[in-house]
Amino acid sequence: MGRTLSEKVWDEHVVRSTPGEPDLLYIDLHLIHEVTSPQAFDGLRLSGRTVRRPDLTLATEDHNVPTLDWDKPIADPVSRTQVETLRRNAEEFGVRLHPLGDVEQGIVHVVGPQLGLTQPGMTIVCGDSHTSTHGAFGAIAFGIGTSEVEHVLATQTLPQAKPKTMAVTVNGSLPAGVTAKDLVLTLIAHTGTGGGQGYIVEYRGQAIEELSMEGRMTVCNMSIEWGAKAGLIAPDETTFAYIEGRPEAPKGADWDAAVAHWRSLRTDDDAVFDKEIVLDAGEMTPFVTWGTNPGQGVPLGASVPSPEDFDDDQDRIAAEKALQYMGLEAGTPLREVKVDTVFVGSCTNGRIEDLRLAAEIIKGRKVDPDTRLLVVPGSVRVRMQAQDEGLDVIFKEAGAEWRGAGCSMCLGMNPDTLEPGERSASTSNRNFEGRQGKGGRTHLVSVPVAAATAVRGTLSSPADLEPVPAGAN
Amino acid sequence: MDKFTTHTGIGVPLRRSNVDTDQIIPAVYLKRVTRDGFEDGLFSAWRNDPSFVLNQPAYAGGSVLVAGPDFGTGSSREHAVWALQNYGFRVVISPRFADIFRGNSGKAGLLAAQVDEKVVQRLWDLIEAEPGTQVTVDLESRTVRAGSGPDAVEDSFDIDDYTRWRLLEGLDDIGITLSHEEDIVSYEAGRPAWKPATIRA
Ligand code: SF4
């Protein structure tokens, strides 16, 4: 019987397999950041161990770094200690680090692909659940906890029970104005937040193949939001074209050997998945969340649901609590929901393509006077590219804030947070209670919806905007 | 890691599903560089509410958390496990755990016991009817027990064999893996030369 893509990649990385025990998997790339690593390095020191493969390890600073005044010492002493601890650990253990101020600094899941370090057929881990992003290249990539970070540092391997396999096939093409973000939000509303649990998911079908690498990363990024262990997409010409020429991509004969191997990374025709889901892209529309988990979403054209709409007891109670927290009335059209802050950024939608899309919609328009628009590039490279293209000017002229690279308001660990009761439309991936600041209320949206919302001040899509007057800008 | 065989302690009912890691411990509390001191951040948003279960004296000193389905979804932060442990929890019982949370628990020595949804419901009813009720979780026999008489709960829980064995023996994962050093070395010898490296020789 044939094998699926994920089974092929898995099998290639098994160091040791014994019945009754998890497989011992080799890890090709270990990404590190300041928040989930200090205790792991401490563990190494306590047991007198070293980093086995510093050459397969990369560190950057992203979660708690400021996006203003990043050239000055970090004001919050506790944040500063965490960043300084990473710098000390990287130095002591010989790990390559891209610190604040470095041209390669940024969100760890933006930096890996951008350097060309993320390649098909790899195993990639990081102490961050959105490591699934790298699956867009046909890699098995997943988030791990700090004990596992220590394990990978010490051994370059990880014991892992083999997950089940699932195929999510998205047929047809996405309609104009509907993005990868809408696709994945639709999927999560369909499956619920636990629907992918225990599975490695392969996204396939015409709509997936038609996505750019940025779009594929957006989809794989949110695999964890429906509980999947990892999500991946078979590598193809789009993938190879993205990687070729990047700083850490294979060169010359190595490139040819690599591509030859990558072409074999496809699910065999006779392979069988443990589970299959089929969706139709043609029916998808801009999609937004109304609740406090990413599965609580509806089309932008719909109204806030009522708890009574849910048959399942747990879902009904969850909806009641969510509506109360979100300060929403059942039956309110989502287009009438007033938004205080729009956040464009994060490892879900903080890449150059996302910023171009936002700028295209903002160009010649103004941000609503009662709304704040925060644009946070995913990396310094993205920021520089955007500036080369003049996107920063477009944002600033519209009244937006143009910031430095990092996770920023995605998790509100740095000073970029919502006030209690403040409402955001956010291109990030989590709308959990308090995620963007204590008492903050988050609606997850695509980049076009975020940009249009910033202009109108209520949840909107670009179709709701007045045309830009001729001659403006 | 200390061995875990059986534990008896006050059961704490958390009547919520989808308790994500941002609820268990918000990001602002993640800045410490040690494994201790995270108890202050545990369920911090909910602890402002005087009626929240951890604020009720009857459950003071509780060590067995009984929660709804999809506990620990979201972030990979092991700080969520440490916060529960730092506060005094040894066991979390739920009908469904997020994968990363369950993995982290196993590594850090917190027992994540998966039971049927009905068992959680009965445990909630029992420990709410009589706050302070002790719950016993026996890893050897994979059973959870609480109360006596007609409402008593006694049922089995799920945990994978490997994690159970490691917890029972109190084994350090890294030590086990390093005993297979030869396998790692021989795997490395066969890796293609074109695989990427972050530091070039
Ligand atoms: S941008 Fe958000 S989701 Fe992505 S790594 Fe940073 S905190 Fe995590």
C-alpha cells in the first residue's frame, strides 16, 4: 500500500523504532526564542549537557520585544532579563542568534522560511505552537514544550508517537477577495477546535495548490487552532521557486539533488488517510470570529449567533460565556460591530504579501478617526522590503502606526496590548479571552477585512468601501 | 523527576470547556526564566472574581483539577503546566486534552488523566455537593475514585503506556534517549549533505 506525504517524511526521520514505545525522530531544524528556552538551557547546565547540534539550531527574539524604540534598552526589566538570558545562553552554547537590531530578526516562523532554512521533507520544531507554519513547505513541523526543547538541544531527537493521518481537500478556487485566512477560519468553524486532535493533516486540492507560499503558511499556521499535531502541503513548483536563491537554500549540484528528492514527497495514489474532510472553496466568503476560540466564526455577512443556535450543551454554554465576554448581542449584524483597534501582523499574516494587500486597500484612504491601525511586519526583512516598496508611506499617510518587527499584539506580551473592553480586528490566530491584553476582545479576520475595517471603523470587507476618489494619491 | 504512583487530594471543579493556555496563564506572566513562581498567574483573569472556584475556601489546598473537554488548547507554553504545579495541583482530569499540553504534563510530572465526559459530570456533581471531597487517582491501576455510597465515582482513565511507565518510574526522558546514542550517530552519518545548516563549517 502507498504512503501519505507525512508518513514518508516521518519514516525518513526515524532513528529508532521499538514496539510499545514512541518512535525516536531526528530533528532537522530547532528554532528557539526567548520565552520558552531559558529553563531548557538551565536544565542542560544542571545536568552538565551540551547542545548536540548547534548547527541545526537557530535563535531569534520575537515574543516579548518592543516594536517601538527597539534600539534602546528594553524598558520592562523582566522582559529585558528574558532577552538577555537568551543572548547569554546562545553565546555559552554556541547557538546562532538574530537579536533585536539584527537584520534577520523577526518572528521565528517568518525568519525560518525567509532565510531558506525551511525546506521540504524536514522535521522542524520550536517551543511555539505555530511551528506548524513551516508545514507549508512539505515539512513535518510542530510546537513543543520547554522540556522537549531541552530534549532536542541535548539529543537532536524527540520521542514521538506516530499521529494518525488526515486529508483536508479543498476543491475549486477561492472567489476574488477571499483569502487563505478565510479558508482556514471556515475549516476551523466546521471542525471545532478539537477536530484535528491526534492527526497530521495534509491540505490538498485545487484551492490549496493555487495559494502562494504566504497563503499556504497562513493555512498551516492555524492547524494548531483546530487541534492538529501538524499540517503540511506537498511541495511543488511554487515551493521550489520560493526557496531558490535564499541565503540558506542548497546551491548548484546540491540544489538539483534536493529538488529531485523533494519531487518524491507526494502522497501515493493508493495511500489511505485515517480521515478525510472535503470543502468547496467556491462557497467561501470573508469569515470572522465572534467568540473566544477560533472555531467560533461565521461569514462576515452573517449576524452574531445566539446560544440557542447550538444543539450541544457545552457549545451552548461556551457561546453564552463568549458573547458575554465579547460584549455582543445575538442577532447583531457583524458589519455593525464597532472596532477600536486593527492589528495587521503576526506569523499568520505578517509577511510581505500581507502588507502589500493591506496597503493596496488602504492606499488613498484614511483610517477611521476612532480606530487605530497597527501594522507590525513579521520580520526586519519584511519591514525593509515594505519600505523599499513605499508601503510604509501609504500606511502612515492613512494614519496607521508603522512598527518594528515582532509578535507584538498577537499575544500582548510587550507593551502593544488592548485595554480592558477594547475591541480589535486582528489578522493573528487566537481570539482567546485576554490574549491581546486583559479584558481585550478579539475578532480574527483576514488582511483585506482588517484593512477595510480600519477605514470604516466597523467590521467590513473591501467591497463595503467607497471607491477612492480619482486623483487621490 | 519524582515517581508518581497514586495521589489523593481535594477535587476542584472547573466547569468550563476549552480552557486554553492563555486562560491557564496569560502571556504577561511568562517572563520568568525559572520553573517556579508561576502560581500567581494561574487563571489570573478569573481569580479576580470572588466566586471563582479557586477563591472558595472549601477548595483551598485542592490538588486534583476536574475540567471540561479540550483542556490546555492553544500555546505550547509549558508554563501552563508549571503554574498548575506551582499552585499545588498534581492531577488534571478532563475528557480531552490538547496534545501539546498532555505531552508537557507527562514530561513535567503532572498527571493528565483522560476520562469519559460522564465521569467528569459525576465528579463535578459530587465535589460540588460536598466541597472538600477527596479524589484518588491511582496510576498503577489507572482508576479514579471519589466519595462513598450511591453517588460514589469509580472509573478508569486513559493515559498512554509510555507516559504512564515514565511517571511510575520517575524517569528522565533525555537520559533514556542518550542511552541510544549509537542509533543517533548512525542516523546522522546517513543524512544527505544538502540538508540545511545554521552554522556552516
Ligand atoms: S506571532 Fe503570535 S502566534 Fe506567532 S509566534 Fe508570535 S506570539 Fe506566537
